[in-house]
Amino acid sequence: MTLSDLAADLRAPTPTAAAELIAPATAAALVALMAAETALTRRVSAALEREAQRLDRAALRLARPSDGLARRGHDLDLLAQRLATALRRDLALCRATSDAAAARAHALLRRDLARRAARVDAAAIRLEAIDPRRILARGYALLADPAGHPVSSAMQIRAGDALVATLYDGLADLDVRSTTAIPPSP
């Protein structure tokens, strides 16, 4: 399309108007260009500032890594101290609990031992009361045949049988001369 085509067209009444239609006014374009330049400058400056701050932070971390290590070392020291304190506290608590349980166990054992000793003493008294030697000490005798079977009735023996009498302080061999049955008392 040429200038004369535009001029011939009803949109541009003169060749100058046609030229203005093809090339916009420089003043308006210059204002738009200046606004774009200002916006671009502002954005680039902000991006550069952000990146400069990020670079400064990275440089600080790289320049003094010992500071971070020292901080971490201090944190580890504090944690080690807390752990040691907690271990001592837990150990003391376990000791106290164990000591209390041991004291209770000892008390229970002493009570149980005393109770058992009292039972043994009572059983010894009962056994002593029925001890055949005590009966023999009062003048009784325990009779047995030569095979050692006890003889408790006159019906079990006959004249001429041999018996063994157990007395309080020894044994005696006996020969039966006669037997007499005594009826049981009503």
C-alpha cells in the first residue's frame, strides 16, 4: 500500500493525513517509549536489588562458615548437657523406685518369714504333743511282732509268741505266756 493509495481512500483525505496514518505521531510514541523505559528500569533495578541482597546473604554464609559451625556446636553442647541432666535425673528416680521396691520386698519377706516360723513352731508343738516317746515316757510300751508289725490287740497274739517291746529308753524281747481279752467299754 502506498501513500497515494491511502490518500485516494476515504480514510485519509490528504497525503499528509495518509503519512500520519502510516507513521504515528512521534510525541505520543516518545511518551509511551519513555513510560516503558521507566517501567523497565524500575523492574530491572528491583530485580538487581533482590539478587544483590541474595548474593550478600550467600556471601555472608560463605565468608563465615565458622559462625554457623560455632552455633551448631553450642546447640550440641546444650543438648548434651540436657541429656546428661536427664540421665542423672532418670537414674536417681530409678534408684529411688528400686530402693523403695526393695524395702517393700524385704518387709514382705520378713513378715512372711515370721509367719512361716510361727507355723513351724506351732507344728513342732503339735508334733511334740503326739510324739510316741512322750507317751512311752509316761510308762506305756509299744509292742510289735518279730517282723516289726505293731500288736494292738490281745486277739493278735497267742501264748508262746515272741514280741518286742519298745520302751522310752530301749527295747525288750518278750515271750507271751498267756492272753486274756478284755471286752471294750461301752
